[in-house]
Amino acid sequence: MSDWTLGYVADIGYTYGYYLELNPQRAKLAFLNAGLVAPEFGTACELGFGQGLSVNIHAAASVCSWHGTDFNPAQAGFAQELAAVSGANAHLYDEAFDEFAKRDLPEFDYIGLHGIWSWISDENRAVIVEFIRRKLKVGGVLYISYNTLPGWGTFAPMRHLMTEHAEVIGADGVGIVSRIDGALDFTEKLLATNPLFARANPLVNDKIKQINAQNRHYLAHEYFNRDWHPMHFATMAQWLEPAKLTYACSAHYLDSVEAVNLTPEQQAFLKDIQDPMFKQTVRDFMVNQQFRRDYWVKGARRLTPLEQAQALRDQRFVMTAHRPDVTLKVTGALGEATLTEKVYAPVLDLMADHKTRSLEQIEQAVKDAGISFAQLIQTVLVLCGNGTLSSVQDEAAITKAKKHADKLNPHLMLKARSSNDISALASPVTGGGLGVGRFQQLFALAIKLGKKKPEDWAAFVEQTLASLGQKIVKEGKPLDTSEQQLAELTRQAHEFANKQLPILKALQVI
């Protein structure tokens, strides 16, 4: 019997995560900041979409036509269910990459792969590169994220040991979760003997503790596939060269803010390196990069300074956080940094009403605060990078997308009645997803069902939990009585009304 999994973990489903970097709309700000022409997106493709939450949210929240595949039929089935509910233009399949590549597909403005590059064989990588070569339009964008060297160099031997234990010592009949638990238990016992490897690599102990606390479904796919290959940036460039791709910029906005990632000495050192590709390799050593999230483009075109400034001023933004909860802190490779209050506070105060404004409108509104245009651009990048602000689509796209988001979101909310697997909803305003927890989704569902007050929302959620025999855990302890449950839910409902509800309304999620 042939093994259709080809060494990839398939006996346990991937998590229902939403990955905002897969949203094509985010590429525009990153490209403009890098001085590149920002593409428009009409057709898009996600390869290896997992449970399909990201691809469905992006299809429902935008006017893009989406295609995609994931070879796990259970995951593809769930993704197709969501696509059928939303009625969005999403065509999703359960095929391996080589099968999918043979389909009669359109050319794409955007192709996205999140993480899977690190978990597949060289044969599959070759298939993907050839697919990109044939199907990515001139001017099209590739988003790709992958485990990177040198950051994974220290832990790679320990990962190999864990997978060896799972394959050699772990029994197939007990399932992948038990084999993962067994491998982690073995690894902790090994480290307790204080081996020279751990003494030479002292961060390994902390990494194992971090891994032990993570979702086993995530760990199965992240660490326990047959293929697992962290890659230097230069090696990635060699792989993508046949597809005529040029590195554009990082999809992680905070990477472009050098002050929180590099010391002045490191910044000066990098400026002396003329080759842009080699500069990325050197930078990875400076920050000990473990995971890259990058945009590549087929035919990079540079903007003049005037064109760049005007295009940036035309970009629109909305605040996606509760202003009193926003701290003037940001974390980069150098650790936590404090943001300049006289620059950031005026922007935050202006955007606290959750109204959409262009960068030009923001610039005019805060001009008396003495904020330069360069400072304003960095402020917006940082605030978008930490989730405080989000880019906004044009009004025509919002209007068209809303009918699909309005179908998908209630369906996701209904699923929140029984589990907390899904923690994102679709916003036609941003063209992407917004993190919304289980109880917040259920409060929103109660509102859609016509319940007016926070007390009514809390009662609805309490009844839902009671029907399932579930209890709220607060400060590590379950709340035993229905009165305790209702009191806690009422507190959370009032907090939701004050903090999250205005954001959800502004983003047209509800």
C-alpha cells in the first residue's frame, strides 16, 4: 500500500490558526515602505492551507478570487465547508502539490505559503517553485515563511533526537500525541543528566519547557514530520531564482524598524554591505533569526520619492485595539523598547474613535504635535506591526466583501458554542481576520440573536456552557456554581461592550 502522507503528519489535524501575514492586503504597506510599487490583488492562491481558516477569511473579507490546496482530506473538507457557507470566490482542493499544479488554474497576483516550506521534501519544493514560475503573474507577490538558520542551528539536534525517539521507541498504535509526550518526557530526563550538549547550548532547556506547554496538534506538524529543514536565506534565494523572484521586504512590519532590532554598531556594519541579499544573511546572524516571513516579487519596480510619499499618504488605517489598553512598548530582537510618547500618543488619541483615516488625514490632524512624515510612517508601521492599527480596503471592496463575511462570521460563532478552536472572525474593512476569543464570539452571537444587554449575553453563554457541562476556569480554578459562572460572564460581557464591541462594529464584523 502506498503512503499518501509521504512522511508528513496526517493522523492528527493541524490547528485552526489564523495567520494575518497571509492577507495580501498587508503587502501594500510593506512594499510602499520599501519604496516598491504596491501591487493590486485580484487572484490569489494558498498552498498547504491546513484547516483553511486563513484562506476562507481572506476570501470572505476581500474581493479576491482564491484557489488553494491541502493534501489532508479532512482539513480540506472543513475548508470547503466554510467556503460553501460564505459563498466567497474560493476554490479549495485536497490534492498534493503536483496534482494541484496540473489543474487548469488562472495566473495569480499573489501566492502564499505559511510554514510548509520547512516541512516538505526537496521534490515538493521543486514542484512549488515550478508552479510559482508558471502561475505567478509578472509583478505578482510570493509570501513565504519558513524556519531559518542560524536561529535553529542550536535546537536542530534536539529536534532530531525527539523525532528519533517517537519513531524508534514510540509505539505506532498509541498515536502521535502519546509519542510526542513520550519523546518530551525522555528529552527532559536526558537534560536532567546535564549532558555536555546542554552545557554548551544552555538555551535548550528553556526551549524544551516552552515546547512542552504547546498544543500537541501544533507540535506534531511543527516538529515531527519526516522532513524538517531550516534554511539559510541565501539558500531560499537559490531555490526561488528559477521562478525569477526578487526579495522585496519582510512581511513582519517590525523587522523594518531597525532601532528595536539592531544596535547602532550593527546598523552601521550593515550599511557597509552593498549586496542586498548578502545583507539579509548577515542580518539573520545579528538577530539569530529563527523564522522568516518574507515577500518576494516577480519584477520589482521602484517608486520615486514623490510617488512613494503620495502612495503612503493614500493608505487608510483603523484602530483595532482599545486605546486605554495600548502600552507604549514594543518588542524586537533587542528586547522590549519604549515608544516615544510625544510621537505615538497623538496618533493613538486621534485613532481611538475607530474611524478610518488616510495617512494624509492623520498627518494633517497631528501636524501641530511636531511629528515629521518619516516619524509618522514608522509610527504607523509599528502600530500595524503590534496589532494596534490595521490597513483598510477601499470602500467598493468593503461593500462587496461584507455580504460574504456576514455569512461566514455567524457560522464561526456557532462553532464557538462547543469549542475554542477558532479565535478569529472576518473583517471586510481590513480584508482579513481579527482575533476574537470564544466568549467574545458568543457575546456577538447573542447580539445577532437579538439580545440587547450584557446581562442577556452572559445568560446566553452560561446556558450554552451548562448544556455542555463545561465550567469556566478562573485563576486556575473552575467556577463550580451557576451563580459564579454567571457573575464572571456578566463581568466579561460588560468588558466586551466597552472594549471589543466598538472595534467589531467599526470593522463591520457585526
